Amino acid sequence: MDSVYKHSPSWKVSWLFVSVAVFSLFFSDIEVISLEPWQELQRLFLGLLTPDWSNLPEIGEAFLQTVAFAILGVACGSLLGFLLALIFHWRWVQVACAFVRAIHELFWALIFLQIFGLHPLTGLLAIGLPYMATFAKVYAEIMEESDKSPLRAIRPNASVVSIFFYARLPGLWEHFKTYTLYRLECGLRSSAILGFVGLPTLGYTLSSAFMEGHYSVVWALLLLFYLVIATIRYWVRPSLLPVYIVAAPFIVANDSTILFDNVQRFFTEDIVPAPIRRGESFSDIWHWFSDLLVTQALPGILNTVVLTQIALVVSGILSLLFFPLISTHFFNRIGRSLGHGFLVVLRTTPEYILAYILLQLWGPSMLPAIVALGLHNGAIIGHLIGRYSSEIRLRVDASGGLNRYLYELLPRLYGQFLAFLFYRWEIIMRESAILGILGIATLGFYIDSAIQELHFDKAMVLIVITALLNIVVDALSRYVRAKLRLRTDIDCRADDEYCVARE
């Protein structure tokens, strides 16, 4: 093993990140605080054996709301993202999209809740805005990498619209469709967790059931959620999408109204730093900002980075353990089907919901967040690497078992593994920040606390800091991948189940 990796830059970078994660453990809180965690786990798994379907109307309403918000948010995000993709070569568009997508959907929801309340517009914008920025980036990349040869068949005096629809779109359509379907699945997960901030989606019903100890209801909700995700290719058809989009506004509609006085006050008073609002001096403004930086921002940044680096390495370790479960080089068809089902459950469950469940069982510490982030991202990367490994041809006399894993496959997969892992780095950072809403002292904890105390000016500063931190990590990820010459893009064919690497 050492002879394979001894002089490999990828191996040295790996050890650097592992060392940083081990060092971060000294600054982390991974204590199990719950007095009877195993008893609670036993009750939770008992609920899995006895799911409660007695309240189907309430469960059905939660899922209709979840699906409707996801469809509306993704539809608006994809349409606006496509328009931005056409001008994505403009630098200001790239910067604006990078900033918008660096802010998690839950943070956007917390912002819009203060402006619009529980109006459906809150959920629509919370999903649509960051998804718009992501669609713009990915659609632009797909168009940039597409085959340009059909353009040679177009007349020189053809209009721009004709060129796009007749020469470009046919070659782009399958890629657009596949990625948009993947984003709809992500939208369902995003829509589900919006319930934790008050919107009537899956998260709201799930948290209520969990707080009341109704684990059978919790599993009924989760099992139905897995079913919805697993069958997405069957109920999302191009011919049905117009029907869904037309029906969705009627499903999410409620009797709440937008008070424009609240909107005006939010932008002209609430988010204006208190010293500026009171007309105080520059020294008072600096004192206000420095106090916020020292007492909240820096501790939040430290805990967010610590959690991110530990979760990143845990995700990598788990993905290396998971990928053989679906690889043709290790298991037969039945074994791979079981492994595939296991990974589907892990990557389908939103990190926020998984962390919420583990926090209820183990108490508020970083451990539930580390496990949740590691399992979810490890399953995603493990799935991608497992599929990638199945395309590798081995020698006829190739060894089996552990030797096959260590010496035949791992050296060939390691570069692709690092590419996917570092691509998920910024995503793990965003999730680490948002998990603070659950009580872990990351940036999300201080943002949520500021909002609860009606200090919206402080919350906005902290949200901006969170976005900038995500942008910095994304830049570092790109730098590392470039130095190691790692490719992260995968072909989004129509039959591909996931296009995660383009996220």
C-alpha cells in the first residue's frame, strides 16, 4: 500500500486533512448527554416495526405541501437559472450567484419569515433563490461543455433564437432534464426541512411527532418520504409537470397576508445596524461590530470549521467503506440491490432530519451532526464511487477480497474519490452552519438566537459572514482540485440516477 501512495500528492493531501480533523477533535464537543440513549434507540427502532398510518389525512396534507413547495421552487429556480445561464459569462452574475447559493435554504427561510410571515411566498423564495443560482451555474457549465458541431449547419444569417432552439437545445435537453430531475429530488428534501421553521411541510409534522414520542408516526412519515423519492421518475413526467405546476399554488395557498409595512420596516429599520439606526458615531458602530465578531461570529466560525473538517473526513472514510456495497467486483446482484437500498435511505434522508433525530436521542453536541453529515455525504460519494468502480475492468488473475479492494481498485479510484469528496466540502460547510439551529454552537446557532431576540441586524451580518465562509471554502476546494488535477464533472446521461458532482 505504501509503495502505491508513498509519493502521491493525493495521499499527502489526504493525510493533511485527516490530521486537521484529528486536531479539530480537541476543540469539538462529542459527548453523549442523554441519560438513556439506548432505550430511546430501542423505542425508535420499535417504531420502524410498527409504523402508524392511522392519521393519513394529516400525513397526506404534509406530503402534498412538501411536494407542492418543491415543484414551485424548482420550477421557478430552473426558469430563472436558465435565463441567468445565458449571461453567466458576465462576472457580476457569477459573483451574485455564488453569494446567493452560499446561503442555505433554511437561512433564506428565516429571512423571508420576517418579511412575509408564513405566506407561501416564504417557502417559494427560500427554495427558488438558491436553486436559481445553482441552476445558472450548472446550466452554464452544461452549455459550455456541449457539442458545438451542429452550429456549423446553421445559416450565417439565422437569429440567435433559431440557433439556440434548433442547434443547441436538442443536444442539451437530456442533460437539462436529468439535472433538473435531480434538483427536484433535492427540492423535496429542502421543502421537507422548511417545516422545522414553521411551514406546513414534512418537517413540521415530523418534529411534532418526535417531540410527543410518537415514533411510529415518525417512521410512517419517513417511509412515505422514501417512497416518494424512490418513485420520482415514475410520477414526474413531462406531460404531467404543467398539471403539477398549475395545482401547486392552490395546495400551498393559505389565509396569511403580506403586510407591506413589515416589508418596509425590515429593509429600512430591522436589518440596519442599531448604531446606524440611532445615528451614533463611527466608534460606536465599530464597537457594535467588534463585539458581534468576538462574542458570536468567531466562536461560530470556529465551531463550523471544526464540525466541517471532522464531518468531511468521516464522510470520506464512510464512502470508502460503502462503495463496495454496490460494486460488481464485490457483490452479486442481490447483494448490490440490498446495498443500493441501504445507500438510498441514507442519502435520501436530509442531514437536518437525521441530525434532529440523533440530537433527540443523544443530546445536543457535535456528535449527532458529525454522524448525520458523515452518513448522508458518505452514502452519496459511496454511491458515485461504487458505480464508477463497476466500470473498471480487472485482470483475469486479479486477486479477490481485501487485496482486490486495497491493491486493484482503490489506487484507480482514489483520484475520483477525492474529487467528489472535495466537491462536497462546501456543501458540508453549508450544512454544518445550518445545523446550529438545532442547538449546536455553529454559525446557525447564533443566527437563530439573534432572530429569536429580534436582532435582525446582527442576524444579517452573521448570515453574510456564513456566505463568505462558504465562498472561501469553495475557492479552497477548487484550488485543491486544480492542484491535484482532479475532475469532478460526470456525464449527466438520461439514464443516470444522480448528477451529484454537478451540484
